[in-house]
Amino acid sequence: MNDSFDYFEDLAVNYLKQRGYKVLERNFRSFLGEIDIIAKDKGVLCFVEVKGRTFPYKYEPLEAVSKSKRKKIERCAFCYLKQKGLFSLRARFDVLSVVKFREGLEFYLIKGAFNLEE
């Protein structure tokens, strides 16, 4: 993991906490992949993918969550649910974009950005 990603992930954690999320885990890893942040938001288990960029950038941060990336996150989330015995909880997949501009930061949170595909 590089320092730049740690920076954006730290910002993301603070942003989520300020909005009432309870952060449960960071960088959950399984043999299937990694989930940046696992948190609870009003009783819903949230698997959060963080995309950070410094302006100017070539691609929108949210464009970096490709179909194959979503599949990896879904599989890893399934492992987490199985490992923790949490299948009874409602869950969703959020994507949080963090963009650093010269003047400051911009956050864009998409709750329920994609669904678990059967």
C-alpha cells in the first residue's frame, strides 16, 4: 500500500465517521481481494470502495470501479459475511470518491453504488 492511498483512505474514514458511519474494518483482505472500508450506517453493513485522485486527473475516480473490480469486491464481501456469520444483516456497496484540489477537498459518496450479483 502506498502513502498516497493511505492519505485518501484516512480522509475517507474521517468523512464517513462525521456522517455517522461506524468503521468496523479497514483493508479487509481475503484470497479473493480487498475491501477498503467496512462500516455500519444506521444498521446497514457497508462495503466501501475508496477512489482518491489529485486534480488534474485523467479519469474520474468513480470510473475506476470497473465491472471486474465490482466482482472482486462482491466476492470479498461474501467471504467477510461468511467469516463473520453476518448474512442476516442488510448490506450495500458504497463508493466514495475523494478529490484533492489546490483549494481543498471534494467528497462524493454513492450509497448503494452497485448490488451483489447472484
